Amino acid sequence: MEDRLVRAFVAVADHGTFGAAAKALAVTQPALTKQIQALEARIGGVLFRRGRFGARLTPLGRALLPDAHDALARLDAFELRAKRLTAGGAGRLALGFGLSTIDIAPRAVAEFRRRHPDVGVTLDDMATAVQLERLRQGQLDAGFVRLPADPDLSVLDLGADQLVLAVPGNVDTGPGVRELIARHGMVALAQTKAPGFVGQVQRYLVAEGITGRVVQRAYDLQTVMALVAAGVGVALVSGRAPVVVAAERIRWLPIEHEAARWRIGLVWGGGEPAPALAAFLEVTRELRAER
């Protein structure tokens, strides 16, 4: 049964006259009359009695009106959900992120969920190498990673990151990076937690000829920052860490060296992305543009 016929029935019942219903539906009154007649022919009964005071429901019309309202409500809900899923894709999105994208990845997910509440999203913290492997296995839809990525993957470049030195708030940063590391020792992330980032730190230390004496290792950024704030040592961390780690007892010393810089991006399998991923890419592009 055509939904326009059911809508015509409900409109006449709700407005009480064919004229008012036709106006609400943006159709002519003769066209509306034909729709009601077609519906009555389809169900085999009369729905309205027309008189001086408008259109009155017959007993059959009164009995069917609740069902008509319910059918239209379900149809409207179906249409809304279909549009959301068409815009947002199939109902799930699995994403990965790492230290260098600890600021943009959660913001992108939050904005995407606001726009596409019917799409389930998972966001897991994992090293770049793990993300790339899971992308190939189909376990991730996209990953926020350190660049460069494999050439067969699609990439949305999200800009640059660089190392900064996190120093206890009561320590003078005047002596510079080399002397601060020598004096206080380093709080470092475990190799197993972030092998790519740890490798970047090591490349910088080698390029500068710095011996990085590690006094404490930790398995997450929050613990590293807590140890630095407590005065255990200094730490080389992502330049994006100050954005998300609220540590009043920490000072940040930027590092200007080629070996301390790298690119980050959002990567996914080659080819045209599925609707959900395409919508997420659009959100991420907008956030990148705002930086």
C-alpha cells in the first residue's frame, strides 16, 4: 500500500476537512479526494462521511486511524534511520590511535558520534605497527598513525609532531636539553608500549650524541607525566601531550631538531571508503582545518 494514501487518510482525519488537509499536504483538493477514494477502494470500505461541517470518520475510519498513525510513525522512523545509516555507513567503526594523535583522535570520535549516533565506534590505543597489521587483517577500519605508511594505504595527512622535554616544574630549563637529561635522568615509555615512539626518541638522542640514562620506565603517558611532576626525572614526549595532559607541575621545553620531528596521519585500506568511514574522514578533515 502506498504511504501517500495512508498520509492522506491521516491528514483528513486530523484536520477535519478535505480543504485543510489538502493545504497541509500541499496537494489540490481534487487530488486528495482521489487518494482517499483509492484507499477506500483498496480496503473495501468507506472511511469518511462528508457533510456541512467537514469530513467525519466512519466506524471503520475510527477503527483504522490508530493503525494508520502507528504505520506512519514506523515508516518515518525507518526513513530517518535509513538516512542516518546512509550518511554514516553500516553500524560500526573500529579505529586505532597512538601517542602522537592523542589529541585529535578522541575529538574526531566525539564529533562523529554527535553527528552519527547510530554508528557504534571503538577507539583503541595501540602502536602504529599494530594498527597497520590490524588494518591488513580487517580488524580496523582506520588508524591514527605515525607516517610514512605503506604505499598501498590511503592517507589523510594530519600535520607534524615533535619531541618536547617534560621537566619538573621547579627545575630551571635554562641549561638545555642535554644538561637536563644528564642531571636528572629520563622517565621513558616501555619499548613494548610504543616501539615507534621509543625508536624516534632513540634516533634523536643518537643524532644529538646524548646518552639517555633511564631512571624509570612506565607503560602509559599519564604515568610518565606523574613521575616527572613528582621529580623522578625528565621525559621526552610528544609535542601534543601538553594539550591533553593537565600537569601544572610540569614545564615543557620544545626541541628544534630534524630528528625530533615526524608526520602523523589517518590511514585506511586503499579504494573508496565505506559510508561510515567516509563520514569519519570528513569530520577529521574539518578538525585538521581548525588547527
